[in-house]
Amino acid sequence: MTTLQPYRKTLVTKDTYDAMRRVEMAAKEYGNVQVEYDGVTADLASWEGVKHRFSGPLGLPAHLSMRPTGREVYLSLTGLDDPLQRLAVLWSIVVPLGFMPWDRYPVPSDTSHVFHYLGPWSTVGDFLHGEGRGDLAWPSMCCAAQIEVGTWSGNHATERTIQTHLHRLGIHCGPVDGNMGPATLSAMKALGLTGMESVKVAEALVNMNAPPTRQQERQRGHVVLGGVPMQAFTSGGVHTVETRNGYALTVDGPGRLILTVGE
């Protein structure tokens, strides 16, 4: 289980803490702007009552909330007068560093300050979206992130813990829903964990270390759809250059590529 740590009188995960420090440095490099931060305060460390009193600006129920995970932060920008420009610059600073905005577009709203640092759980959503099961992505990521810090209070905790740590180890096993289906059972078999009680399987997975990440060499590619209009949005180590037929891709490391087709 990951221990939350303090950051400006709030509690966050270690990787969220590191990402916020990178945001601070990026804002200084940008110029005369400052990223203002807020989050869940440390006096809510027990997270009791999150379903009712601590649902935050999104008003989500506990099982669909990132608020009790140390991965939901509230960011805004000072130093620019135009609200549209403020939000656009904020996105340009924080999205490439791995923060996912709650709103789809950088347009001022009641929730435009809400961002999530999904860390290792972003791949859960990517896999499910890629399989056409995007409706299961957010619940799965929330569940995995809550299990990571020990705040999950829903059902099938042991089974969901197994699925969460399979994902952490880089083994995609479908949604984190507590249903021990073929994908989960196949992953357990590959690790030699069949024939054990679920509690023992969960304990074994929690204590397993993910394989080390190797430095990735730069990769290049293209996306071509033969005249179909599309737009590309990237973050992290993924970069695009628009061409006459689509986009040229350069991948320097982990990141995200989102294509909007036909709009």
C-alpha cells in the first residue's frame, strides 16, 4: 500500500508530489505566471465521510472519486488577464507533465480547475478505451487508485486488489471490477498463482516488484487516414507534426496520443 505524503498542507501520492514539483519548475521557465495549487487537506487523512462531506467540486460518489486517492488536485494560473489564455497556458504547462484535465476542452467552467495525476493507472484506462470498453475506464482507475492507498471501501476488495496489482505489474487483465474472469485467471496462471486462496494471491502480488523500465529510444511513425479529417492531441513524450495526409509521430517516452476523427 502506498503511503500518502504532505504537499502544501494536502496529501498526495509520491509521484503526484514529484509531478507538482515539475509543474513549479515549468511555470518558472514559462515566464511571469504562477500555478496556484489546492488539494485535499491533510486533516482529512482518514478520508471518512468521503461519500457525503468530502465529494469535492465534482460531487462524485466515493467509488467514482479520485479525491480519496491523493491524485486529485485543483490548479489555476495567475499572471494573465484573459481567462481563456490563462487556461490554455495552464494546460500547456501541466498536461505534458501527465496531469489529466477533468474538462474535455480548455474552456472556463466550474470544474476547469480539476486535474488528476493518474500515474500508473492511466494505462488501465488506455487499455479499456482501446478495447471499446471506455465506460469501465474511470471506475477501474478510481478503484485501482483507491486500493493503492488503502481507501477502497466497496465490495470484492480482495479480487479488485488482485486485478489492481496485475495492472501495476504491467499485465492487462481487463476492468478492475472484482470479476475473476478469463483475463484475470489467465494472468494469475502466467505468474504461477493458480490453486491458491484469493487472499494469498493478493498478498503475493502486492509483494511483487514491477520489471524495471528501460530507457526508450526515440521512435517515429505516421498516422494516415486517407483524407478523413482528424485532430491530434498529445502529452508526455509523444509529439506530432501535421502533414498533408495526417500526422508524423515522434515518441521519446511514455505519453498519450488522442485522435479526434471526423469532427
